[in-house]
Amino acid sequence: MLTITDHTLVIDDKTIPLPRLSKPAAVRVWRVPTEYRESGLFISVTPIGDPEEVPACDLRQCEYLGEAQLDPHPDALLAEAKAAKKRQIEAERDAACEQPVTALGRTWDADKRSQELLNGAIAMAQAGGPLPAVWRDHDNNDMPIADVSDLLAIAGAIAQQVQAAYARSWQRKAALEAAQTMEEVNAV
């Protein structure tokens, strides 16, 4: 007789802890030669839909004892939900970092390519190279560049936006880490 209680397999007079999975699994048990497994048992825990694992010894020497359903473990479900929420927070943070910004009375692109071009122009100007004559805003209108401070103002607006996006993500991640229930995870 095999049963599962509190994620522990009980068979004969033995108790065997089972893994904490985030999805349902089939637990299958075979009695096998002790040369193959010292305990005399082969236990397969296979998430539903995954390929089944069977003993790798001579199956004619094995006795199939049965199967039981292993329900998802609440801790594993919570951990999986937290990992998914963390990925969502990071994706939202990254998207927020690249939203257009306002500086010098105009809206400017702040995507990765725009940041690279801006940082390159600033570095060139600060190294004594030429300033670009114009910088194109989000609406594709050219703004004459009088001084490197114009470019620095745009870069500063982007830096503030990035810092604010990261600060929000850090707060959300701290709340996520502290979450003890699925409702708390979903609320982050």
C-alpha cells in the first residue's frame, strides 16, 4: 500500500520525502533488487506530461507497486509565482527606462540606441571633438546644439528616469521578497 501525506511517500513501513514541485506529478514505485537500489525501491516522480522514468535494471526482477498523484507543493507554487513576478517587474522596469523623456522643452527618445548615440556625442564633445550641429527630438524635429550642456540636459533627464525606474523596481522586489501568499505576490 502506498500513500502520499504532506509530500511524503508512505510505503510499507517506510516514509520517503518527495520533491516540492510546482505542478502535479505521478509518483510510481517499483520494488527492485537491492543491488540496484539499497532500499529495494525505485521511486519515479514525474511531472504530468513529462517522459516517465523507469528502473534501469532488469525489469523482470522488478515488481510494480503502484502509483499515486503528487499535488503541487504550496511553497513551490509561491516560489514559481515570485520568480515570474520578478521577471515581470524587471521587464516593466526596462520598458520604463526607455520611455521618451522631456528636457529643454522637448520630448526625446530614450531607447538604448538613442542613449548610445547621446553618450557618444557627449564623450566626443567632452574630449574636445566637435558638437553635433543639431539633435533630433522624438517628433523628428532638429534642435540646434549650442553647447554640450544641451546634450547633458537630455542625458540628465534620461538618467533621472532610469534611476526612478530602478528605485520603483527595488521597492517592488522588496515587497515581493516579503510576500508570503499568492495574493501578496499578485498585489506587488
